[in-house]
Amino acid sequence: MKRLLAALLLTCASVGASAEPAAPRAIWTWEEDSYAMLEQPAAASRAIDFLKSKSIDTVFLYADAFGGRNLIKEQPQLYRRLVRRLHASGMKAYALLGSGYLHTERYVLPKHRAEALAMLQRVLDYNKAAAPEERFDGINVDIEPHILAEWSTRKIALLREFVELSDALMAAKRASGQSLPMGPAIPFWLDGLNVEYKGVTKPVSQHVQDLYDYVALMDYRDRALGGDGIVSHAMDELTYADKAGKQVLIGVETLPNAIKKVSFEHLREADMERELGITAKTVGGMKPFGGFVIHHYGQYRKWLGLD
């Protein structure tokens, strides 16, 4: 089904796609960069100017502990200031939850469920106390069970626990009475793994899309077309989202990777813009397509030779 739909859509794609930004864009902004933007107004100004120049309209801003501090809990005024600035610049701000520093991949395990819920609750509490112009517009959850050491021996069990965690997080958001959209970062290959949840067996990606408001698909490839391209790998999620009334953001990578096809790092900015343009022309007519998300702010600048 994926390849058939991709083949049909490819007939609409133009290999000579324009390099102009063709769809909304977001960017993951991790611990160090986010804390710098929060604590240093000059760093925030530099980031805002850069992001505007790249037509990025949504910042996934890290909103948890780092370096022994938790600014959203201890100094929420810093988030209020930065979110106000982002909004004044025409950008949205999503709270980014998940951290290599905190090893949040463990949060899929039932014994760490309370930590995951507390992580989310801090953002919900922040939003409840903030003025409208200071509130997050959404939440992105980046918890990746495949990083765990036991992944090779407990894959299906861990994925089921990931779905259970997703259900619990969305229940907590609903209980808060807040309507801000929440979704996870998920790898494109989850559509090839089935798990049983609440008596229904189907791809993990579909369980996740049923639960969340959107997904940010880690669709890490360096070309748009072909059987191993961005479009093909996103097609199952886009097709299912169309039925479920959900949204899909397509994520791309700029970090170095030993497997070259995973990232645009070995290519030029013009190459990435060409491939994103082709992708947008190919799937842009699909209602669930919500644009792109780039990984990640600090590396994106470095790749472009700015740092």
C-alpha cells in the first residue's frame, strides 16, 4: 500500500522543485540551546533572527531539567519572557519533553511512569499560571524506547509500554482541561511493527496516532523520492492520519551519521531545500501534512557554518 500510494503521488512531483520554503517549519531545540535562549536575551535575539531568516515558525523549546536545574519549575519567568518574544516575532512555542541528559527513554518503563507524568504536569501547571501570550502553543514528547539497552530482547514489550505511556500522558493532558496539541517524535519504521493494545493488534504508529493529536515523524533520509525516500516512509502515517483526522510533521536530520542517507549533513543547504520542496509538492495536497521539523537548532546553525 505504501509503495502504491507513493508511486501515484510521485507522478505529481517535480524533480526541479523550487528551493523556496514550501510548507510550515518547526525546529527541535535541545537542552543547552534552550537554556541559553532562556537565560541570555542576546542568544534569544540571535536565535529569533536566524529562525525567521529560515522561515521557521514553530520552536520546540526544551522544558525540563538540565545541568542540575529545572527552569520551568524554578524560574518560570524566564519561559514567560522567551515565549512572549517568540509570539511577538510571529512564532509558536511548543514545550519539548524528553532528554538524553535525563535518559528519559526509561520513562516507557512502568517504574518510571510517575516521572514522565510529573514532567508533563510541570508544563501544564506553567501554562495554567501564565498569561495567554506566555503560554506554550503545544507539546512535543521525545521518548524513544529503542535507545534502551534491553531493546533487542524486549522490543515488543517496550513498544506496548510506550503506547501505555502515551495513553497516560494524553489522559493527564485531558484532565488538565487544556486543549493544546500534544504529539510524539516517532521513527518512521514504527509502521512496520505490530503490538496488541486494549484488544487491538495493529502497527505501533497507528496506536500512537489514535492517541495523540499529531506525530512528528523522524523521517531521516536525504532524498524525497524512491522506495527509501522521505515520501515513501511518510506515506503510511499520512494515509492513516487522513482517516483519523490527525496531523503529521515530517522530521529531517542535519546531524552527522555514519549512514549517509540518514542525514543532510554531508550535503549542502540547497540540496535539502530541493528535497523538502519535492516532498512538499508531492504530499502537500494531503490534509494531514503539517510541514517539516528540523533536527536540531544548534546543529543546523553549525551545518550552515554559522557557529
